[in-house]
Amino acid sequence: MADGEYVDSDGDGYKESYVEDSDGDGEFDTVYMDTDGDGYVDAVGVDTDGDGELDSYTYDTDGDGEFDTVYMDTDGDGYVD
């Protein structure tokens, strides 16, 4: 079972993100985000290589409930390519 917690990332009293430790190593490696404030997850960031940095992001850019855009840091420089 993965451990996680809800996070109010902008201080407005609403929790827009859920961070999860999916592999049980004590480091959060998946972040589920409601970036537009509608109450639904529309972005997910994942640390795919275990270095503590999110390096893969998936977005629902058109609001239809389907993830349709993926950004990844394929070369490990900390920036999506």
C-alpha cells in the first residue's frame, strides 16, 4: 500500500495535490495535481528513475478527462525534453 498525503500547494485552504510514495522508500515519487481548480486531477508527475526529481509529466490539456500530453526528462538534466 502506498503512503501519501494531500497538499495545499498555494495556501488557499483547498488541497490541489496528492503526493504518494508508491515504492515505499520514504520519498514521494508520484504527484497527482488539480491544476485548474475544478476538483479533478488533470496532471500527474512521476519520478521514474528514483532520484527524487519528477521527470515525467502527463496532462489533460483539453479538460475532457483523458490524459493527452506527456512531457519527459529523457536525458536526466532536470528539464523536460
